[in-house]
Amino acid sequence: MRTIQRVETVLSINQYDAESDKEPLGKCCMPGSFLPLFKLPKRERFPSMHDVGHVKNMGSIDSDESSDFLDMVILAQWEDRAARGLFRYDVTACETKVLPGEYGFIAQLNEGRHLKKRPTEFRIDQVLQEFDPAKFNFTKAAKEELLFCVEVGGVQHGEFCHAANVSIGTNAVIINVSPIEYGHVLLVPKITEHIPQRIDVSSLQLALNMAIEANNPFFRLGYNSLGAFATINHLHFQAYYLAVPFPVERAPSVPLLTRKSNNGVKILQLVDYPVRGLVFESAESMHQLAVLVTNCCSILQEKNIPFNLLIADCGKLVYLFPQWYAERQASGKVDKELLDTQVNPAVWEISGHIVLKRKEDYERASEDYAWRLLAEVSLDEDAFEELKRMCLGECLHGSMICNVPAEDLDVPIHSKVSAPEKCSLEVEI
């Protein structure tokens, strides 16, 4: 059994204090508790420009009928937790730079995330694993780390209440105490139900709904499967603000499948990017987007292929990256110079925001280095083509992924589209 013995993890500060008497989230999120609550409209479709822009405030924060009310609530609550000293370091003090080059890869020096590692022994060769209550999970975080709970339905516009009765299966938004960027939070669907890290339609639709309601293109959500550098086996998404485009958002793509119907979802493939991936795009049917992406993820989960997801453009774009870096690392196939940087390429690194832990690596960082690192993440061309056929073949036959007859699909599969061999073996790390 291959394992990673020491990996970064998301830990509450209180996990280091054996004498801590802080109330854990698992206890305070039980039905009957009164906690901050944000209510989201239940959506099947992306809102039009006319629909977005009206919110109602149930608490003391003045919404001013702003279309970014959820945005305001997240940042106000996050700033409050920063003022209380709940973060392990000040992420706003971390050096960040855009690397020269075509794509604008972003490098951050974050030495704080390199401190106080906690040993874990998740199997890297098994994407789906049973939930283990003995290991750290988000119900063990402190109550103070909760920003608010999230409910979907029963409202036409977003509503926030500072104290509301928690219902069964509440969704929690909590701080990441080891943040990568400003406003770094975790969305934990049905936190007390102990769901392992496994994508399903309802959880992905919740994440998309949150992206829509935030209404900020610089607010992206990410997901890492086990084996793709998720280190907590408790269903969660990450999200934060970065006020520049991610390099992957600059990358070109070619269409693979599209729907003729007005509520369809386009499926594209990234090109000229070091990590091979699929792109799902919809400006209309949020539910269909969630179904398509989830069913592709289900294939990966069933085939035991680690993957990462990036939700961008206020929920309208979802990037899917199958990856094998951890497997290659465990098999001794990754260059030692790359391993020495101790960068675990999860969703943010794959998207082009590379968090470096050593100053010397930060000072030497270049687009060639970023390309070389991410090329180690990507499936090779043959493996990706096989995976693509599994996913898109279902669409063509109107089967598992979407109930669409083949005649409604007007763009055929493009095969053998490769990312260029851009990395240089001479790059110093």
C-alpha cells in the first residue's frame, strides 16, 4: 500500500491545544442550535442580468440591494475571524508575484503553510475511502471558525440572519486556518452527516449556487479528490479571492460536444496548457451543468483516478483535471528538484497559482518551472484519450452522463489534441 506519510492538512489552531475547551462544530451545528445563516435561492438555471442584483438582509448588515451581498458577508465574517487571531499567519503579508511569460503564472511565498505539519496516512491509490471519525474532520474544528451556515430554498433572493435555527443536514462555511489567499474559506456540505470526500450532484450544485450568489469573477471554488491532495476525508470545497485571472482561464480550448438546445452545456478540451483537462461551460442550465460534471467525476471515482475541479466565472465554467502526480511521486518518477520544493499540486497550483514554501524557490520561480511542475501532474496523451472516450462516449450514446440523443449533439469528439512539450530540463529550481 502506497501512502504519503506527511502532508499538509487543514487544522484548527485548537487541535494543537490539548487543554482546549472550545465547543466543536459537530456539536454546535446540530438541529436546534442558533447560528448565522445565509439563505440561497434554489436554482435550476443561471440567473439572467435582470434576476441578479436584489438581496434582502435579515440581519444588521446593510445589503443596499447589492448583487454581491454574499461576497460582503463572507469578507466581513472572514475579517472578523482575522481580527480575533484565528488564523495561523497573516496571509496578506505573503509575497506574491506574476511570473513573466505568456500565461502569467502566479507565485506566492507562503512559509506559514510549511509549519506544524500533521502526519496523516491516507492511501493515495484509493480515491474513495470510508469516513473515519477518529481522524481529523471538520466537526472537530472550533465553533469560532464557522462563518455561517447555508440553506438553499424558500427565498427569492439571498438572505442573511445573524442567528437562525439550524436545520438537519446544515451546510457550513468555515475559515481555512492555513489560508492560501484573502478570504480563503471551506464549504462543507451537510457537515454533521460525515460524508467522505466524494462529489455528488447536490454538493456540486450547492457550490455552483454559492459561486453565482457571490457574483464575483475573482471568487473561485476548488475541489481536490483523495489522491489529488485532499488531505481531509470529509466532503468539502475550498474558495478564495484572487484579483487576477488564473493562467488556466487564459488557456485556449477546443469544443468536443455541445448541445443545440438553449439550456445545453458545452464540453471543451484545454489545449496549450501543461495539464490536460476538460472544460464544462453553461450560461443557462446550472442543474444540467452539475449533472454532467458530476457524472464525469463519478466515472473518475469509479475508475479510481484522482482529479481536481475549478469552478470559475461565477459558476458558468467548471474545469476538470484528472491527475497522477501523487502516484508518480510514490513511484519515484518525479524529478528530485521538483520534489525538493515540496509543492503538492492541487487545484490552485494546477490552475496556475503556485504556493511555494521556500524563499529560494520563490526567487527562482519562472514560467518554465511552473510548466515543468504541472506537466508532471498531467495524464499522458494515451491515458487522457482513454478517459475522454469513457466520459464523452456516454454523451454520444445518450447514456449515463446526460439523457441526450446523439442527433442533438452537433460537434463531434476531437481526438489526439496534445499539450505542447514546453518544459525545459535545464530549469533550475
